[in-house]
Amino acid sequence: MGDALIQLFSEVLDVDAAELNDNTSPDNLSKWDSLAAMNLVAAIEDTFDVRLSTKEIMKMSSIGLARKTLQEKNVKV
Amino acid sequence: MTVTESKSQWRKHLQGKTEAMPPAPHVAVAGSMTAEPIEPYLGTHLLSKGFENPHITIAPFNQLQRLCADPASVLSTENIDALVILWRLEDMFPELLQRFLCGDATAATELMAETMAFVSALSGLREKFSGTLIVSTPPYPSLPGFDGAEILQPISGSVLHAEILEQWIKNISSIPRLHILDLNALLRKTGAEKAHDARKWHLYRQPYTEAFWHTIGTQAGRLIAAQTISAKKCIVLDADNTLWGGIVGEDGVEGLALADDFPGSAYREFQKHLLHLHSRGILLAVASKNNPDDFYAAFDSHDAMVLKREHISAFEVHWDSKVDSMRRIAEKLNISTNALVFIDDSPKEIGEVQDRVPDVTCLLVPEEAAYLPDILRGTDLFDTLEITDEDRKRATMIAAEDSRRTLQSGMSEEDYKKALELELHVFEAAAQHVGRVTQLINKTNQFNLTTRRRTRDEVESLMQSPTHRVLGMSLKDKYGDYGLVGVCILEKSNDEARMDTLLMSCRVLGRDAETAFLAQIAETARRWGCKNLAGTYLPTPKNGMVKNLYAQHGFTQVDDSTWRVTLDTAPTLPAHIKAALDIAA
């Protein structure tokens, strides 16, 4: 399965997992638009069974930052 | 299916899609709010109903006024089969709601006027968009001032919403081929607190939780699927521990649980729900393994019974297998076994029916009696967009058919036809007939000379065409009204009227109604200034019964599929049928 978070981004954004890494952000991936962001939040909450605050959501401006936010909430990613 | 399952199934569907597959159906969703989250739920519901390649487009949010005025500026509506519009008062008229909450007395009137203007805009959209239109009701506003939670708050918010809702439904219902998605009712069922997600509203202008989008998407999918998927027509009920608690053969009539206290209350409530479904035109039948005497003693004389004999279209009460009962009921009601829903408390009976008549939908009575009344609650089995008068009268017609059978026994065919006192009426189809005419055109297989299927729109445009006439035929006898049971579409060219479509429902065969119908069609052609009447027979695997119809009525064959008769020698009315003709000059 590999990296569960990369896997999730790959599925929701419909981008090959090999093209994604912690530096991936809306700035370097056009498919990560505002609608994709909404779908990502729904998928993250669903998959990792967490509830994100708006502050946390707004902080997640790259895969690495999403990972950090989730780790702070004790999700092992 | 859960939220997660729907999403993953939909993702797989999108990945497996190729450009070559035509969308079937193509659904567009336009919302006063961000509506993108509906996609996987609407999509997977359509997949579960057998649609192969649903394709969903979401219009940019909060552009509904523009969409109505100029659809092309928001969406390319060209190949869209259905357009779903979801809207909320707080998105479309936020300032007016704010003024209303702050005590501005004129705001309520203005809100009503704006809402009615939106109805007019939708009726404009109806003219420009030819597909199916599905429009939501405005859900109860999700604003703190509308909560009713503050004890001193006036209840005027509830009254305002109720008034707007009432006027909205009343006015929107007059727009043709528009179906209502009751978003307000869905919100009430889910509960405002479970349906809303304030974070997503502020971040994305998207007010709802994934769970509520799941509910909305499923409902929209049901409305779309109901256009093409035929609804179940009959509920077949077991008796012991289904219609009542207990076993009548063992417990006796007095010992049955059927009353206003539990557990009898559950069975009574279930019967009440069945009676409600019956009033919508769904047939009821009983299949019970019992001694008939025991069964009828309970059914007829238990004073807490809600259902009476008049509500039941077929009884199969004996010790034969329920498989046989299913087949006999379908045969008697002249419907296919796939139109049956069978409810029984015995897993063994359910299993046997499932094995041997797999197209019957089977439901097992829940172990918890309190859940029995809900077994059909919210079900999509009976989903239909239009309940025609014929649907409502079906049960009465089946009862009349029983009386006819009694009359027929011990009588010659000729005497029987006379004794029925048949009256046939042929008339120009008008707006109120379009639903039934379209239904007959699309489902009649046997007595159908050309089997040309047509959409409601096509039928409506033929009714307007100066070179066509759409005729309806209704029939009644002394036992009752068969309703609208025949359709003929005539096309005139020069001095010939050609029967583009000629069909009759199978339930009126064997009464010479077809001869009377042809006589009235000939008379119509005559009054239209024609000299000849022509008919077409296009054979199908199912319409063999009418291959000699034209020959039997004096028509001469012209080529492979065409038959013609001059109107001087056209069929005349049989003596035992009284006929009327109502056509415009």
C-alpha cells in the first residue's frame, strides 16, 4: 500500500502516486484546485476518522503540511 | 452503500470510463450553493439502478437566475438528459431574509414576490431546455434567527417559510415535466444539525455534510431512474405474523395480535400503510398457507382489521406452495412476476420464492415487530413520477373483472358480449390524456400494429400538428370503466388517412372493441375529408395476434406492410357496442 496519505491524494486528485511528494501543493499541481481541496478534506476526515478545524484546513497547503497537521492530531501518516 | 463506499465506487467508474462510451444519462446539477459533493452519490445511485455510464456535470454555483434566463451561458445544455436545481432562500435572497429577521415588515412580501419571480424564470427555462427538470423545494433556512431555540423568539420565521413553501409547490407544479425534489422534507428527516457543516459553508460555500449529500444524491437519482425503470405494481402479503401477530389456525381469531396496543399496534399500523399505498394504485394480494375457513374468519371478522376484501385483488389461501401462489397472482392480475413484492415472516418461504421465481422482490418481516410498519417506508420500489387515473382505478377494475368472469360462466360468447352493455368513446386526445397515451404507446406490446414508441414531448407535438390527429379510445361496460385503453395516431396526406400508430390494451380483448374502434377511426377520416384509410403492420416477436387484423376488417394488402380500405367499405360498428365520437371538425 505504501504511504497512505500519498495514496489518498493520488486517488482524490486522480494523479499517479509517483508524481506526488511532500512538496506537492496547489502551486505546482493544477489539479489541486479549490474543489479538489474540498474533496481532499472530506476524504481525509473520512479515511483517518478525524475532524479538522478551519485553521487546520487552511494550513494544509502542501502534502507535507497536511502530514504535519495530521501527525499533530496523532494520526500515523 | 456508505459514504466511503459510494465515493470509491464512483472513482472506479470514472477511471474505467472511455471517451467512446456515450453518457447514459447525462445529468447536470446547478445549485444556489456549491453542489459538487453530490456527484459520487447521485452517480452511484444511477449505477445501482442499471445505468451504464452516468455522467454528471456541476454548474458553477449560485448562477440560477442566469441559468434560467440564458442556459447556454452557464451550461452547455445540449446533450443533458436531466437538470437538477437545488436552491435555498438564504443563498438567493440573503438581504431580504436579514431584513425580515430585523423586523422589516415589507421584507416578507418582497420575499414572496422574488420567489414567484423565480417560478416564472423556471417556467422560461422549461421552454428552452427539453430534458427532464428536477427542482428542489426551498429548505427551512439555516440561520440562527430561524432556529426557534430562543424562548422569546417570535415564530414568524416558521410561518414565513411555510407560506413560501406552499406557494412554491403550488406554482411550480403547473410547469410541465418538472419534478420536485423535496429538499425541505429531506432536511427535516435528517435533521438540520446533522445536515449542516458550518466549516464547509464558510470555506467553500458548501453547507452540507457528506451524509446529507448522500441523501440528496440518492433522491435525485431516484427521480431520474423513475423515468425509465418500471415500478412494482403489487404487494403480496403473507397473513400469519405479517398481517397480524400469531397464527390463526393455532391461536384462533381471538388470540391474534391486532389492536391499538403493542404488539397488535405494529400490525395495524402496517395495514394502514398498505392501505395508503393501495390508494396510490398499488395492488394488494394475499398468499397464505391456511385453512380458508380459519383465514377468512380472521380477515373478515376481526374488528381491528384495517384491510377489507375490497382492497385485496387476489387471494391465494390454501396449502399449495407460495411459488404457485406468486405465479397465479401475476396471471390473474395480468402483470409480470417482476412487478410483485412478496412480504413474509418465514425465511423458508422467502427462500423458496427467491429460488424459483427470482424476479419477485422479497422482503422478510423484521424480527422486531415494532419495525414492521417501516418495512416499506422510504422504499424506491414503487417510485413513479406520475400516477395516472388508470393506476388509481386498477384495483376497482380488477374487482369488476371478477364480476365479468362470473357473468361469463354459463353463457355463450355472443350473449356475454351483449350482456356487458359495452360503450366505446373515441376522442381527440387533450392535455389531460397525454400521460396515459404516452404510457400506452411505450408499454403496449401485443395489440400494437406498429410498436412505434414515443416520448411525451413527441406525443404533444403530434397533437399540435395540423397533419396529425391523436385519438384516444375509452371503453366501459355495466361493471365499470376500463378507462383510456386505445390509441390511434392518424396522419393525413392528400385524401388518405394513415394509421401511424394503432394499439389497444390487452385487457379489453375479445369484445370486438377493435372493430368499433376501427369504425370510429374510419368515421374520423371521413369527417377529415379523406377517401381512404391505410394501416401498417410491422411484425415483432410479440404482436402476432394482430397480423390478420386488417384482412379481417376488409382492408386490402398493398405491399409488405401496408393495407388500405376505401371509406365506403370501411368497418362498421358491431351491434352490441354503443359508440360515441368526439372530434373537432
